[in-house]
Amino acid sequence: MQKEEHPNRHKRQVVQGADMVLNEDQRWSLVDLLAKQTISAGTYKQTVWDVIGELTVKPLTGIPVAFAVLYAFWSVFGSFAGALCTDGFFVKFFDNHFLPWMQAIWPDPNSILYFLFVGDPLADNCFEAFGVLTSGLFIAIGVVLPAVLIFYLMMAILEDSGYLPRLAVLVDTLLHKMGLHGYAIVPTILGLGCNVPAITATRILETKKQRFIMMTLLAIFVPCGAQLGIMLEVIPESVGYVMLFLLIGYVVFGYLLSKIVPGTNPEILIDVPPYHMPQRANITKKLWMRTSGFIINAVPFVLLGVLFINLLYIGGVIQWLSDVFAPVFVHWFGVPKETAGPLIAAFLRKDLAVAQLSNIEMTQYQMISAVVLISIYFPCVATFVVMLKEGWKELLAAVGVLFAVAFIYGGIIHAIGILLGVA
Amino acid sequence: MLNSVTQVLNLKMKLSEMEFGAEGVITEINTEKQKINAMGIRVGKKLKMITKQPIKGPVVSTCGELEVAMGVDLASQVVVDVD
Amino acid sequence: MSKKAAKILLVGNPNVGKSVIFNRLTGSDAVVSNYPGTTVDYTEGTFISGKQEYTVIDVPGAYSLEARDKAEEVAVRMLHEHRDATVVVVLDATRIERGLYIALETIEMGRSVLIALNMIDMAHDRKISVDDRKLQKLLGVPVVPLTAITGEGIMQLSDMIRKAQASDVKDILARAEGRASEPAQASGCAGC
Ligand SMILES: Nc1nc2c(ncn2[C@@H]2O[C@H](COP(=O)(O)OP(=O)(O)O)[C@@H](O)[C@H]2O)c(=O)[nH]1
Ligand SMILES: [Mg+2]
């Protein structure tokens, strides 16, 4: 286990092997001496970037800009991924051509293989069919791929411009109340792309307490790009509510965790780098790396996930789980007992789980509750594995917190629905 | 006016209390000196306060080519001779 | 090539262009972004210069060797784990002072060091000029100016890596205070 919060523990080692070691002040004065003799600065005229740099960090102008940036992010994401690619092209292609074709050429609609790979012989769309090669490919390539592609593009622009540290300054006040500080916005935004690199990125936070809170919140309340993409497709009218519930949970449980988790929460102290024009070469490279990573790692997982879920259906496991947990689902969370199936899928892939939910008969509010549950009840297996790498004690604690939060928050959401008369 | 007085006297002030756009020379860093130094904010350097966020939010200042954001408690430990 | 691959560590403040240099040298795909803390784990790559194979490690950025966060801890750990490695300290030419601090710390460890003075283009835009020859004389280790994003100076950097050397702060101090004028290269062994 890594021991930390001992900033000086390497000092003794530094001393070894050196002829002479300066203390901090001596070293800085030597730096000054060196700088004085080697650096000369002419008069520098402020550029438009410097002005923008100031405007985006001052609250009066910066906060509206932050909202505008996030709104632009969201609407480009929604319109490009949802409307243009998926609805405009992939849905037509998969539902009108690919699915009928698969149903026609795959022999014997009553066989197990047909059920596993093509799914429902009567389905007229790729969400309902739920075969590995129909729904699996459609979800992975038709829905989630365009979504993550556009998401990664916008994220790369945000990363390369130098905006993130400024956003961190603007949200610091809020995040500091949640046991974190503003820079926690970096893992959070990375997490909206994929939770896996986000978990590793929690290392930029100083203390164990901060990292633990951040990891737990990521695992519970930050939906990944794949899940966002599928939500936009399956429940476009309810995505806003789901996100609102997740955001409220992020803030409220962050605040509670900051009170419960022992440890310190040092203040923000960060460098704000100058803006750069994002370079096209770097953007394309990152886009390519992340997208190909998605195709190599995620797509097979989606396909295997469908296969696995179908096998569980055949084996009667999901039916059994639905019955066993029916009281909890129906009475506590207020969702149909069939939600058990998608919840299992959610451990493999969240996008798959949301797609599966769309086949279950339920009200809009039940749908919202079920999607929130899928997001919060457990991280996907890939996230689980990187969390393990960051430390198993933390992981165990996080899982404990997670079950408690999922249970409590799921109940609260149900209660809110009852109070509003929509549950 | 108060303004002209400060100009004459070179008022010592906490970074957290400086006006937007005010400049001065850092004279003291009382806590976490090492941490703040490492970011390039040091005694004897010229510093300009850029902005601070509402509700005790962080203070952003520039020090030469560096721009650093620090929490308000840290900023209150940095004393500046404002000119 | 029977010679074992020599090791190089790329260290320096966050966001100074270490990962760009790493990618340029090795042709790898380390993630590059414009915010401190992009690299929180190390990445390895290799390249060949003058018949010698080098293993390069892109180390997370650190402001000093007294680690403040976990990414900095990784950096300090890498320095200790690879005691035989040459250290390329990357400096941002527009923010030299802050980088010199960790450069001195590395030199004080007795490591074989080379300074990569990056972001020369930005320094030029901002009307900052750095006398790299003078810096080299004062520090007693090679200093290579470069602009990593355009690739300018990368060749020189890879050629100079074998010239990296250890230096003694006592001598650096003496030279900086004007008490000694001999550059370190002249004596080869400045301390004896
Ligand atoms: N103008 C300019 N920008 C550079 C140069 N080298 C790197 N950058 C930019 O500086 C930022 C940080 O680079 P990166 O390699 O991620 O820094 P690291 O944190 O030290 O690994 C990126 O936005 C790069 O595009 C350079 O030589 N000139
Ligand atoms: Mg890097």
C-alpha cells in the first residue's frame, strides 16, 4: 500500500549520493541568480488570448461563459450524435436493412443460436431484437460509437485549449464544500467520456480523502459517454431529468462524504496555463487513439454482454433474480421487477443496460428511476478493475458507500415520484 | 482619498484582500511556504491580483509569466506590499 | 547491438511539453493536453540514436521532488527506481525559474542531467530570450533549446543525450556568484 501525506519521506534519500545539498531558500536564491544572468524579457504586448484568459476566469464573465460552453458541448453532442448519425443514418440502416436481412438469412428461428445471435424473430427494430449481431452491433456501432466520437472530439478541444484549469477555478467554491477542490472537475469531465481514465486521473488530487471521495462520486454519479449516447437515443425526453438526479446526487453525497470521510481537504493551488490554439494534429491523434480504443475494448464487450445476458435468460437466472428481488424493485425503488436483467448487464456495460431497459414496459418516471439506478448501483467492470489498481481498501470502502447510496438515493427518488404524483 | 494614501504609504495587504488589478511585491508567505514557492509565488516577486471568486472562492493572480489560482485561506497567508 | 538500452527519464514541471518530446523521440502516443496533470502515470518508449538504444520514460510532472500529490509521488519514485538513468529535465522557456528549481534538485541528487529548454516559440512570442549557452556554462550540464510541437531541436536533443553529465551545486553556486569562471566542461571533473 502506498503511504502518503509524508511529503518529506524522500528527502533523506535525496541527500544520499549528492555532494552538497541546498536548503529550499538557498536553492531558490540560486535559481534567482541563474535566472538573472540568463533571461532577458522585452516588453510584452497582451494578446487577445491573454484578454480571453482573464475574462474566462473572472466570475462575472467567466460563469456565463462556463454555462455557454457546457451548453454548447451538450447540444452539439445531442444533435450530432443523436439526430444526425444515429437517427439519420444508423437507425434506418439497421432497422430497415440489416435486421430484416439477418432475420432472413439466419436459419431456424426457433433454435438457440438464432435466439442468441439474432434474437426475437418478430422484432422490427434493433432494440427489441436483442441478439448479439443485431442489437449488439447496433448499440455498439450505430448508437454509442457516434456518441463517443463526437464526445471525444469536444473533450479534446476543451483539453487542448487550456480551458479546464479555468473551469476548475470557477467551480472550486462548490467542489470545496464536497471535500474536493476545483481541480476535481478534471476527473469529472474525463469521466463523462469514460470512467476508466478518470479514476487514474484522481491522482492529481492531493490527499487520500479527496481521492476517495472523487473515486466514489465518479463510480456512482458520473455517467460515461457511452451511457450518455444511448440515453439520448432511447429516452431523449428524459435525459435531462436523469442528469439532474445524478448532478444532485453528486453534490449532496459529495457534501455528506466530506463530513464522514476522515482526512484533510487542502485548498486549490493550481497553475493556470495560457490558452493555446488546439492543434489539429494532436486533436486527430487523440480522437483516433480514444476511438480505436473504444472499438477494440468496448465493442467486443458489448457483443459479449448481449451473449451473456441472453444465456442468463435461457438459463432462467434473470427470471429467478427478478422474482427474488421483486419486492425491493417494486416497493422500494418503484421500478418493474424486470429491471433485474438490465442491472446485471450494467455491470458489463452501462450502455447495454439502458438499451435493454427500453424493452421493458414502464412509465416515464419509472424509466428515469431505472436509468438512474443503473448509473449509480455499481461501476462497470472496467472501472471496477482500475479502481482495484488504485487500492483495494479504497475499492472496498467505495463499494460499501456505493450500495448504501444506491439504496438510499433510489428510495428517495421513488419517494419524490410519489410526492409529485408521478411514480 | 484613501487611494492616494495607499499609494504613498505602500500598504501591506493580504493577497486575499487586494483589489482586482492591484499590483505589489510579495513580502511574506506565512504558511505552506514550500508549496506556494514551488508554484513560483515567492517573496520578493511582483504579483498582480487578477480576480477572486465569490463566496470565499479562490484568488487568481499573476506573477511574471505565471498565473496561479489558490484558495482564499492560502491567499490570506500571502502578504503583499501594494503599490 | 549488444549494448543494453540506456535509460532516460523525462522530468520537469507539469505542462512543459514532456509528453510532446516523448512522442517526438519515440514515435509513441502519450496523451498531450494543455493542463497540468495530463500524465499521472509513466509511459515507456524506445528510440535509437548513434547506435545506442534508449528506453525513455515519460514521467508525470512535478513542481519539486517533495511530492505533493500522487502523480508527483510517481515522479519521485521513478527517479529513485531508475538510479542509472540519464535525466532530461524539461524547462518551459517562458517559465524558467520554476523549472530550474526541480532541475537543481535533480542535479543535487548527483544525477547525470541534460536540460531541454522547450517552448522557444512561445518565449519568442512573449519577447523572452534565454541565453542557453550561458545557462549551460553556469549549470555545467548541456542545455538544448527546442520547440517540441514543431520538432525543432529534437534532433539536437537526441544527439546530445549522451553528453548529459552530473554537476556539482557547489560549483554552480560559485559560478553563479561570479567566484569561478571556468565552465564545467573544461575540467571534466569539476569537483576534484
Ligand atoms: N507553443 C508550444 N507549445 C508546446 C510546446 N511543447 C508542448 N507544447 C504544448 O504544451 C502543452 C503541454 O504539453 P505536454 O507534452 O502535455 O506537457 P507535459 O505535461 O509536460 O507532458 C500542450 O498543449 C502542448 O501542445 C512547444 O514547444 N511550443
Ligand atoms: Mg505529459
